[in-house]
Amino acid sequence: MPPRAPRPRGLFGRLWRDYLRRYWPRMALATVLMVIEGSTLAVLSWMLKPLFDRVFVGRDESAIWWVGGVILALFLIRAVTYVVTRAILTSVQQGVAARMQTDLLRHILTLDGGFFQANPPGALIERIQGDTLAIKSIWTTFITGAGRDAISLIALFGVAVATDPWWTAAALVGAPLLILPTAMVQRYIRRKARANRVAASARATRLDEVLHGIGAVRLNRMEDYQTARFASVVGAIRNSETKMSAVNAMIPALIDVVTGLGFVGVLALGGAQVTSGERTVGEFMSFFTALSLAFQPLRRLGGLAGGWQTAAASLERIYAIFDTPATILSGPRREPPADTTIRLQDVHLAYDGHPVLRGLSFTADAGRTTALVGPSGAGKSTVFNLLTRMVDPASGQVTLGGVPVAQFDLATLRDQFSVVSQDSALFDETLRENIVLGGDVAPDRLRAAITAAHVSDFADGLPLGLDTPAGPRGSALSGGQRQRIAIARALLRDAPVLLLDEATSALDAASERLVQKALDELSQGRTTLVIAHRLSTIRAADRIVVIDAGRVVEEGTHDQLMTANGAYAALVRLQFGAERKDG
């Protein structure tokens, strides 16, 4: 990750310090080559003086060969330096973009849940990909184009001044006309570029939501509605880009006008001196060629004002992410706890000002199964987030083995938990990769895990076996198959604490039996915390904790709670009465 402090002032100063500085030897070599390449045009214009004065006017045939040889050498040098410079700078460009994208993702992965609620996946993808690519394209234009053009311009004006300073002054008579319009254009482009990057994030978010929710879109016949919303976003981008392009073209257009005025001035001043014999034709042609060759580099440089501001807008967005601090930081303790007793003491937590937990307190004994039950929104899933430090409480204490979870190194803490939830997160990889998650697992251990999780029941019948692709978000698998993959993962993690969040809620009866059997095997000898709406699945729990409105309202075994005839008994009667009615 880029170092945090101190930072040089300015976005491009930070870019240099964080990324470009490491490439300075290559950039220095490329700069030398660009100086050589850019200077060739100036030398070419200078060589027109002997070409006209000695060959065409003086009729010196011997000069043809050495003047022609020098001109050929100039073009050869220009070709070689062009190829080498582009190769060097492209390697720098790709290296910077790759490191920036990687650093940005690494930093984003350290941020807490609130950040991801405020920044949808599509917008973050646009930050990582779109903004860095915008910088990369500008980088190519500025370094490979602007660097060469600036050097060419300086060298060509050097030839012009050396030939005649007064002619040069006449050529630049209209230059002051560019100052105010350039400043105005830059401010306009910067403002529009910021808005365009935001619109691009909205476009990526819209695409992400539509494509991931394609089933709901089709079932609810929302194709036209979603297409219209997308068209509105891209239409705004189109209009804004068109305006930016038109405004950005004003500077090269004004340069055309200024250059035309300069040509007229030079022709009026220099033409009279040549016809009177004060200056030679070769001097005038050398000056006029230098001025003509300077026209295109000057025009291209004028068009870069908007590009510079576009790059600045992307850099602002990228560094805004880098400057967002991680609020959940690792503690100093790297040793795992001596036991896995879980305890919450008077825990309070609110999301966006809305209280979720209001003094929650309970204990889950090590090696036992504790079930959390209660209505939706009671705060049950938040308990899992607190244990794994996806969020931190506003007050109160969460401990594992008597140690506050905030004191653990995050990697050490999360290694203590295996999680199986109702929404098993599968990746667009093979079944094998989704189970081992990049780890190096012995074949016999993998086989034991997939057998215990009943993955082998369906995987062995597939043509590619465990090398079968799971599809985007596991879409090639059924709900029960995805759950069994998640259980196999948990078995391989072999963590001492098992967190089960509605692991069988969305399954049919046959799949539920298989998954529940695998879960029973997985929970043996582990501290298990279960969230379940199907109360039949947690009858055998060692302790049942009933949570309502962020507080524990009662706890005990199934039999104890049924005898107490309180909130739990009411939930059981409600659920089983509904099931009999449905039946």
C-alpha cells in the first residue's frame, strides 16, 4: 500500500512519490531518448539553410550528399528513439496501473462494513478499473506525446530565435490571446471530469445490479424499465463528454488563429528583408520550416489542458479511497485463546443511528451448541459480525476465551471461526477452488472433507468432478449443493468455533436432511453458535438464547423454555401451527 505520510503537496506529487519514483531510472533513460527524438525536428529545420543556400542557390553538388546523409541520419535516429522510448514508457505505464489497482483493492479490503454500504460494488469497480485506466491513458498521452512535443517545441523555437529573434517575436504576437481561455477551459474540464467519473460509477453500479439480478428483472418484466434507466445514465455521460470535447477543442482552435497571425507577421517582416537582400532564402526557409514544424506540437499540447484535468479528477477519486482510514484495526495478540467460550456483556450497537443491540448479554460455553432465536431484525446476525469483528460495538465487551476480541490480531481472530450461512459465497471457479480457497490441501484430507460434507454425493457424478465450474456466484449449483460446498470449506478450516447462520433455511426437505447431517458432523467437538428460524433444527442445542429488540429475553434448554411458556414457547406454537396449517 502507498505510504501514508508525509505526502507531497498536489495530486501529481503524491503520484510521483507513491508510484513513479521507483521507475526513475527507466524514466530518465526515456527522457534522454525523448530529448534526442524531439531535437531531430529542430536539426532538420536547421539543415534547410545549407540545403537552400549551398545546394539550390549556390549549386554546390558536393553538399547534396552530406546534407542528404545528415537528413537521413536524423530520420533513422528519430525512428529508433521512438520505438525504444515507447517500449520503456509502456512498461512504466503498465507497472504503475497494475500496482495502483492492486494497492487500491488491498486497501478497500481493510475497510469496514459501513464503507461498503455507502459504496456499491459497481462504483468500487469503476474506482479500481475505470479511474486507473483513465490515468493510464492520460499517462500515455502526456509522457509519450507531451514530453516529446514539449522538447520539439523548445528546440524548434531555439532554431527560430537563433535565426532571428525579431521574426520569432512577430510569430508570437497573438500568444497572449491564449492565457485567459486556457484557464477557463481547464476549470470547466476539471468540473465536468469529476461529474463524469461519478456518472461512470453510477453506470457500473446499474450494470452490476441488473446483471446480478437478471432473474428478478425477467420475472418482473423489468427489461424496458432497467434499459431506460441505464440509457438515462449513459445519455448523461454522452452529453457531458460531447460538451467537454467541444470546449477542449477551443484551445487548439485558438492556436490555429494565433499561428496564422504569426505566419502573416513573419511573412511581412521576413519577406521584405529577403527581397531586399538583408537575409538569405536559406535563413528564411530554415525559420519558416521551424515555425511550421512547431505548429503541430503546439496544437497537440494545447489540447492536453482538458486531459490533464481529467487525470486530476481520477486521481482525486483514487486518493479519496486511499485517504479513507480503516476503523477496525488488528490488536497485538497473535496467540489463539486458551478456550473458546464466547461472552457478550452489555453490548450496544447502532447502524446509521438505528439501535440494533441494546445491552445484549449472554454466554456460549466452549464445546457446546448455543442457538440464537428470535424475530427478524432482533440482532442475531449482528452477533456473528461482532465476533469476527466485521463491526465493533459502540459499548460493552465481546470476549473469546476471556480475551476481548479487539485485542486479537485480525487474522488470528478470524482463524478461530468457520462460518456457514444461508447465502454461501461461491466464486466463479471450480468446485475444488471454492473448497480449498487457494490453500494447499492434501488429496486425502480434501476427500475426507467432501465426503463428510456430502459434496461427493453430487460431485463424483459430474463429468469433470471437482474441476467442474461453479458458475458466477455458484449459479451452476443448487442451493443444497452450494451449502455443502460451504460446509466442506468449514471442515477444511478446522476452526474451533462454528457459526451457522440460517444454514438450511432455503433448502428443500431432502437437501436439508443432507446438509443438517453434515452440519451435525461438523459441529462435533466445536463451540457452535447457531441462528435458525426453523426451531425444529435446534431442539437439541445445549442452550437456546431468545433475542428480541437487541436484548436477551430468556434462555435455557428447549424443555426448560417450553415449560416457562414465554417468548420461545410462543415462537414454537406460532411456527408449528403455521406448518400444520400449510400442511
